[in-house]
Amino acid sequence: INKENVGNQRVAFGRTAEESLRNESKLGLTKIMRHPRYWYSIKSDMTFSLDSGLNYTYRPTSEDTHAIIDSGTQELVLPSAMRNAITPTSILTIKMDGVEPLRFDVAKIGFMNIEFYDQPTLGFPVFWTYDILFHMRNSRLGFYKRAL
């Protein structure tokens, strides 16, 4: 475990990953599934909320349309329905089953790092803000508040 890099993002596997998250605040676990065409998808519905009062619940219509989680996607891709409501100063909250709400200050993650599409993708900005542990044996995804 790299004790000199506390608070910074890291990549670790197995026991090292679990050990590195021991002192972080666990926000919960959500179910994931292997996406037919992509990496992994969030199994539950997701609610996207803005501090302006807009709430939008994304409900997948098939296995192909579940929200994707992918560290290889540079942007946080939000549902198209939010396109005209979000601003560079918005506070965004994402809710999913089993996990405390995830909060994002759009000014901190950068408005240019947000895109809009019919199907959401939790990309790099999510991995910048939270530590995420993939539990592959039981198809779960753990979110942790990063100690800064």
C-alpha cells in the first residue's frame, strides 16, 4: 500500500484495494451487471437531481440501456433530459439503490467534462470524485468517500 499517496486516486486489486479503502467512509454497494456491449452497468434505476430542483429518474428499458460505469469514458454522461437545466455552477446529485447520494460540484469537475445522451455513463469525473471498488464475485460496486 502506498502510504505516501493518501488522498490521491490509485489503482489496486484484491486485498490491496480493500486495505487501501479501510479508513475511507463507505457510501454503500449497488448491484452491477455485465453490459452486453460495454463494460459494466448499474442494475437499478438512477435519479439525477440538480440544486435548482430538477429531478430526473432514468429507468432502463432493456439490458442494453442500463447506465454504464466506465473509467475509460472521459465525461460524465447525463440523460438528455437534463441538457437545458444544468449550468457550470450547478450541484448534481446522483442516487442509485444501496448507495448514499453522490454529489458533484459541476464547477469542480468542469462543465466541459459533462455530456448528454439518452443513456447515462458514469465516467472519469465519478472516478475523480469517489473511490470505487468492483466486487466481481458478487456483482456489486462499492462507493467510498475519498479522504482528501
